[in-house]
Amino acid sequence: MTKIFVIHENDDWTQHLTKRLEELTLPYESWHLDKGIVDLTSTPPDGVFYNRMSASSHTRGHRYAPELTGGILTWLESHNRIVLNGSRALNLELSKINQYSALELSGIKTPRTIGAVGRDQVLEAAIKLGGTPFITKHNRAGKGLGVQLFYSIEGLESYLDGPDFEEPIDGITLIQEYIESTEAFITRAEFVGGKFLYAVRVDTSEGFELCPADACRIDDKFCPVGEEVGEERPMFEITDNVDSSLIEKYESFLQANNIAVAGIEFISNATGEIFTYDVNTNTNYNSDAEAKAGKYGMLELATFLGNTLKNSTLS
């Protein structure tokens, strides 16, 4: 019997999907690729393969999971298996430089960014970028890795020489212009099957670690926004206030890059200009926000995988 194969390295993030697959009585198998082999002498099983490998796998002790996954995806694709979020999606997941190049190619504006390897080169990149404030981030990132805000070159220099500097796992530090919004939030648009599902407004007043997954939240913190005395707004809140023309651009970008499932994050500056700064092909969802809105990403994803499996058996 053909089935759905879920490729990943994090049970905490994947169990929400497998529960939905079980609810829909869909056959599936979990491939946890923190360790494994790529047997090029064998033929892959039949089925639908969904890749949700994460760029932040090394933070969970799974340093080489993305590299192993890359080999597995190439093997599957060479045998013409149905692969959702295949090798192209993984390529973008693991490199923001690749993400920004692909976004710009699709006519989607990204913040001015320079990548650098080496302490002196990071300083050179910040000087070349010109102007402050600016932020640093890791090229292979996730969970806000390496994100620091600076108001001077001297501040960056002290950071690079100090104990708080985080060496990126691929060695590449990004220097990026800081997009300052009039309100402390970003927006993340979610897509399943390459089509827009919903957008979630994420409060950034507590910092840059914006992972919406329940496993990323250490408490039930809510962040006051001060609109009215005593009023509070959840950190993650589903919203309908998204430019439809931007969504169309995102859908075209996903189609051009063979990405079926993604969360795309963007922010607007004080003049309303929109900048896109992250494509997450291992997207997760926040249960509190979904319950309030009555929209469920993992259920939609499981349904999409089930329909893809059904169609594959009919063809």
C-alpha cells in the first residue's frame, strides 16, 4: 500500500501533523533523519514524500540532518517519486542568501543584505551597507538565530570580540538593514498546496525569536500593546489584513520554486513599504491563534497530503 512519508528531524514539531493524519485515517510513515544512510543501490518505496527538514536542526543536536535529507531528496527525485518541498525547497530553507536572491527574482522586495565570512569581513560588510541601525543574523538560521540589533559599527565590533557572539553553523553572518515599523509586529503568511491559507500577526516586542510552534513557546505569555488600558493582545493572532497583490506574488514565487508548504514573513516600514525577509519551508502553527480563528494549518496540510496521495494512486 502506498503511503505518505514525512521527512523531518523534530518529533515535537511533527506530532501535530501525524495526529491529523491519524484523524483522517491516512497511511503514513515518519522518517526521522537525524541519522541514516542513502542507499543508491535501492529503489524508493511508492508514495508521497513530504519534506519538513529544518534549518535549525543543529540546535537540537542534529547537525547533519539537512545534508542527509538533501541526499535522500535527490535519490527520491531521481526515481521520479512525488516529493513535496523537495531539493529546491531545502536549498532555500538552508540559506537566506538563496532565499533573498529567489525572492528578488520574483519581484519581491527584501531588505538590503550582505553576507560575510570572517570577523573583519563582517565589519567590512556593515561599513559597506552604510547607515544604522542594522541587524546581524545567521544565513542558516531559524528561531531568530544570531539576530542582534546594532546602532553603531563600534557596537558590532564589541559584539564580535565578546562572549555573546554566535558563530553561524555555515560560517556566514548576514548584515542587514533594520526595517523599523511603526508597530512592533511582523506578519507571516501561511501557504498549503502553494495556496494562501491565512496570515498571522506576530508581536515582536519581546524580541526576535518568532517561531509560532507550540513547542517553541515556554509559557502562555501575552504581550500588552497599550491600545486601551487593560487590553492585551496575544503574541500570535490570525488576521485578514493582508494585501492580496502581495499574496499573489508569494504564490507565484512558491510555484516557481516548487514549494508546496511554507510560511513567508514580512514587515512594513514607517511609510508602508513591505519587505520580505524569511521563507520557512518547515512552517509550524500556533494552536491558540488557530483555535480563536477556527482555522487549522495541520488539518489543511494533512488533507492536502491525503488528496495528493489519492491522486497519485489514480494516475
